[in-house]
Amino acid sequence: MAALICTAFLATAATNQPIDLPTALRLAGAQNLDVQIARERLREAEAQRDAAVYNFFPWLTPGVGYRRNDGRIQDIVGTVFDASKQQLTPGATLEARLELGESWFKVLAARQLAKAADHAAAAQQQESVMSAALGYFELVRARATADVAQEAARVASDYADQLLRGVELGLIFKGDALRARGQAERNQLSVHQAREQQRVAAARLAQLLRLDPTVTLVPADNELLPLTLTATNAALDTLVAQALGARPELKQGVALTAAAARQHDAVTRGPLVPSLGAQAFLGALGGGRDNDMETFGSSANVALTLGWRIGPGGLFDSAREKTAQARLTATSLAADKIRDDIIRQVVEAHTRIHSLASQLTTLRSALATAEEAFRLTRERKERGFGMVMENIFAEQELTRARSDFVAAVAEFNQAQFRLRRAIGQVTAE
């Protein structure tokens, strides 16, 4: 039996993994899948930026060409006659086709898109870190709520057992004992529900941090206390100004708007610059009549072209111009929408923190009142003057006050992280 108990204890300990807030924040910044996806998108944007620059470089085509003709052929003056001949051209061709104006503006746009992807990665990291903080406090809240429910179940069970002994002695009405037992059973049900919520919160946090969901995360903090992460007396205008200067989403919007502007220039101004075409061949040429292949010699030729494209894809392509203008306008409006959304987030988080600070003051007083009422009710019962329902109601009020206080503390801490996220100050450290 002792061996079985030890084995069960070790198995439980092996599946429980303590975690604290700094560890959760670091893991969120390093292992979160959304952060890794954003980083890969940044690498993709950087590669596309390099690819836009590579368009200014020529490409080399090494190879061998072979041509043969048997039968009718026409010479340069129009005479048609029979001929049997072949030609072999080994060598390399260097080619370049540059839409100089459009390619340059596309390089500028690609640079801005890479900047936008960089800011998007920073924004995603902040969002993931905030989600980890919210998840951690949700886990602490769930455990504290379960502890409150566990204490309420213990108190109610002890009281029900006392009444049952009184019934056996003929001193207590059995209906009162049954009421107390029913309350104890309801409290026990609350314990099961609270433990379920704790396990769910642990699994969700593990998913955010890319940990094994089968391992039960247990918060290292033994007590849920209000934290001070931001200056609660900071003026709203100051916080809004900080947000507008620090949020990576706004920087991303500026970069995307600049990219759309360069793409618009590529369509409207790029075609004004002539296109350059160049081709150079260096190799050998050999062949002759019938199967003669003994006339090999070196061969080189160069061709250059300069011109403008008029029509679709070039000058006076009104459809492309309208498309680029609409994209630029939509991108600018999206940046304005992000700005308005960030201001709203700051206002909401600031309001929430002040509201919860006031609620905590009220809930502390309510908790103290409930504890004193419960104490007096117990004293009255021990003296033989209390009623069963009075004790049940006092215990219910105390449990409710404790649960409300725990919830408010968790929400207060979460609200502070939301405000830090709103002003762009969430870090993984």
C-alpha cells in the first residue's frame, strides 16, 4: 500500500509543472507559433526585397544550339532552292531586360514591405506576450477560485457533520442537517467545477507557450495579489501619445502606405522611363553543307534596345493606374483605422484599470464585512442561539466575497497588461 501511495504521488508530481510569470513571458516571446509565423513572413519579405534588387542584374544562359535543314529553303533575296546544311552554336548568352523606372520603384516598395513585416513581427510578439500574461493570471485566478471553493466545501462539510451528530443525539432537527448537507454537496460540486477550469486554463496556457498540454501547469505564485505595472495616475492624453509613438502596428501602417505609394509611382511614373534591353553572345559557330562540321570558329555578337511601352502594362494604362490609386487610398484608410483602434484600446484599458481599482477597494471592505459576519454567526451558533440558515447564508456570502475579490484582482492585473500592450510597452523580459 505504501509503495502504491508513493508511486501515485510521484506520478502526480511528474505531471505538475510549476511556472511563474517571467518564464511564461519569455516562452511566449520565443516559442509561440504566431510569433514564429510572423518571423518567417519577415524573412519572406526580406527575400522579396532582395529579389527586386536582383532584377537589375543580367542573367546568363549557357548552352548548345543545333539547327539542321534538309530540303527547300529561301535565301535573303527570295529565291527558293534545295539545301542540306547544319549549324552548331555552343556558348553563353548574357541577357538583360530592364523596366528601369518601374523596377526602381518596385525596389523602393519592397524595402517598405520588409519594414512593414518587421513591425508586424514586433506587434505579434507583443500580442503573444500579452496573451501569455493574460493566460497566466487566468490560471492563477482559477487556482485561487478552486482554493476558495475547497475551503468553503471543508467548512460546509464540517458544519454538516456537526449537525448530523446533533441529530443522532436528538438535539437538532433533521431537516436542518439535511439543508447543511445539501449546501456541503453543492460546495463540493463547485470544487469540481473550479478544478476543471484550472485544468482548462493550464492547457490553454501550455498551448500558447508550446508546452506539452498533458503536463499540468501550476502557478508558482501561492497568492494572487494586485500588481502595479503601470502608473495608474498617468494622464490619458500622455498614454495616448505614448501609444501613437510606440505601437509597431502604426509603424507597420506607415510602411505599408509608403509601399503602396511607391507601387503607385511604379505604375504612373515608371513607364515614363524607357526600357533597356541587352543581349550578348560569346561562343563558337560551326557547320556547313550536308554533314560538314569542320568550320568551327569563335563567334560574338551584341544587341541593345531602348524604348517605351505604350498601352497595357505601360503608358496610358488607365486600369492599372486606377488599381494602384485605389490600393494606395485603401492602405491609407487602413492605417487611420488602426490609429483610431489603438486610441480606443488605450481609453478602454485606462478606464478599466481605474474602475477595477475602485472595485478592489469596495471588495476589500465587503470581504472584511463577510468575514466578520461569518465569525459572529459562528459565535452565535456555538452559544446555541444561531439558526442553521443563518450559518449557511453567512458561509455563502463569505465564499462569494472571496471569489469576487479573487476575480477582481486577476482582472486588475490583466487590465494593466492590456494597458501596457495598448501603449506598446509589453516585453518578454
